[in-house]
Amino acid sequence: MVGTRLIKAFLIILAIILIKPDGKTQETGFSVMAYPSAGYNLIWEPGMNGGGISVFFNRQKYSKLNLSLSGEYAMTTWGHQAFFGIGINRTWLSLNRFELNTFGHMLNGMAFFKPGPIYVFGIDARAAANFYLYQNTKLFIGTGPRYTLAPGYRKYGLIETSFDLPLEIGLKFTPGR
């Protein structure tokens, strides 16, 4: 369990760095997601794995690179889950009212089962197209691969990993812009 403690300590330190105010640009937002699935346990089996909602906070540290925190609640075929994500967000293209971003997140969370919750780990990477609706409000749509692993689920069934291609649509807000 030492590895789990190191991961938790790393996440807490990174969260403190992200939240520290220093006058740089901040961005908050929310999204609704659908999880088309490519397969599970490394077996090709296309289908729909569920849906979810997400809230996030991006903090610009460099001219085009953002650090990101996210929270997510998902309803998938193998249970309800809550995730805390930490990652990076990169802006590749910015033209008038359009932006193109990519981001990657490391996800830690729980799947809610009886008799007790199960730890879930995941990684995801997404590309997102952003369109400014107003000076400080963007509409965005994104997609990309996501891999999740729940080792404790072996007690309940065969599926312990899933590979999804989430589709996401949401709004981003930049206060004071």
C-alpha cells in the first residue's frame, strides 16, 4: 500500500500547486459525457458503456500549457463511479473565436458497490474543439481514448478493465477576461 500513499501524497501536493493564486488565467467548466466503448479486458467488443458529468478547473502556468483538476461522476455498465483527475491541458491552435486543445488526465476514484466501494484507476487523453460564445464563455466538444482499471471487481465478474472513447460536450468559463 506504500505505492497508493505515494500517489495520494503526489496528488495532494500537485493540487496545492494548482490552487495557489498568482494572477495567471484560470478556467472552470462542466461537461456531459457519453462513453462509447471499444472493449473490455483487452477484448474488442464495441458498445455503449454509459455516461457521466464532469467539472474541472484549469490553471495556466505557461503561455499555452495548463494544469488541470477535475471531478467526475459516471454511470457505467459495471457501476456508478466517482473520479478525481489531475493532468495537463495544452492549447495547440487559437484563431479568433476557435481553439484546439488536447489534455491528459490521471484518474483516481471509487466504484460504488455493496458490501464496499472498489478502487478505480484510469488514464485518458482527449482532443477538444472550443468555440467562444462570449468573451469569457466557450462551448467545447471533445473525444479521445480512456482506459480504466478496477482490480477489485474480479470478485464480482470478469470485466476489470475497460477501454472507452468518451464523447464530451460542455462549457468553459474564464472569470475576469
